Amino acid sequence: MPNKIIQIAIDSPAASGAGTQAKLISKFFNLYYLDTGKLYRILGKIYLNNKKKINYKIFENKIKNTKPFELGSKKLLSNDIGMAAAYLAKDKKIRKFVTNYQIKISEKPPKKFLGVCLDGRDITYNIMPNADVKFFMTANLKERAERRYKELRKLNHKITKKEVYKSIKERDKSDFTRKISPLRKTKDSILIDTSYISINECFTKLKKIIKKKLNK
């Protein structure tokens, strides 16, 4: 598809493996990867550092000047920042300028890439409604909590499995029930349950689907 920008959209609840798979997909198909959730986490960190005060001007300027390498920061993975990000994502004004940033990237990725791969909560119906391929990735709550716990422990976060489980459960409730751009599966999204398959098995499955869709 040399004359068309490829768009791969992935929505998922927290710790479903979407970020890992999006990176693998992007590398294999030479797509620009954007972790949209990290945009809200960047703002969440500022929000917490600012004594939980919202400053729209600072937030908007930060998003406009965000560099790709900042989205890979492991310092943004704490539960506190995650919950702050979920809270800020409910704000209509914040949602608007973050959404505009995402749409801009999805329509015009850096020239060296053949397209984009975005993962988040409202990518399939709000950011890239006409994406070439749409996935809704999920896994059972226990498995997702276990994954996030191991991830946080590797980063030396002092936290219990019970705390992580509770945090993921609360994040799910926030993501699925918020009034603005809630997490939901669209009819044209392919459901992928990652509960009991390995990273490589999942990637092989996604790669096969994408190749089939792009070659139609």
C-alpha cells in the first residue's frame, strides 16, 4: 500500500498487553508508534507534582511540545500517576487538546514511517474511526493485575498484589463508565484475549490478521 498511510488502532483496558503488541507491530510494519495513554500520564505526573491542581495552559503546552522519547519513560508507570491520568481523561477540555494531538499524528506521521499504530481507550472510534485494522485487546482482571505487579516490582515500586488488583479494577471502572470517550469495543474491532497466550503467540496472530487486511 505505497500511496496510503497505514493505520492500526488498538483499544484495551489496562495491562492487557496492547502496548507491547503495538510496539512489535510498529517495528515489523515500519509504523510510527504512539502510546496515547502516556500522554495522559505525563499530565497526571504534572498534576500530582502541582498539588492536584489543574492548569490547562501548562497542560496544553506540555502536550504540544511532547517528544516521542518521553512517552517511553518507565517513571510514568506508577499506580498514582495511572489513577491521576484516568481522572484527567474525564475532563472535556483536556481531552480535546490531547485528542487533537493524537489525530494530527495519526494523519501525518514522520515521513520515514509507512503509517501509524496507536493504542489507548478510544482509538478505534474517536481517533482513527477509518483505521485499516482495529483490535480490542483484553485479558482477565487477575492476569492483568499479575502482569502490572511484576512490571512495577521490576521497577522497584513498593506495592502489593492486592493494591495493584484494586487499582486496575478502579481504573477499569473509570475507563468504561466515563461520559467522555469511554472504553468500548466497536463492532468492527477484532477481539483478542491475551489471558493465556504468550507475547510471541499473540504477535503472530495479530501479524497474520494485519497482513490479510492490508492485502485485500
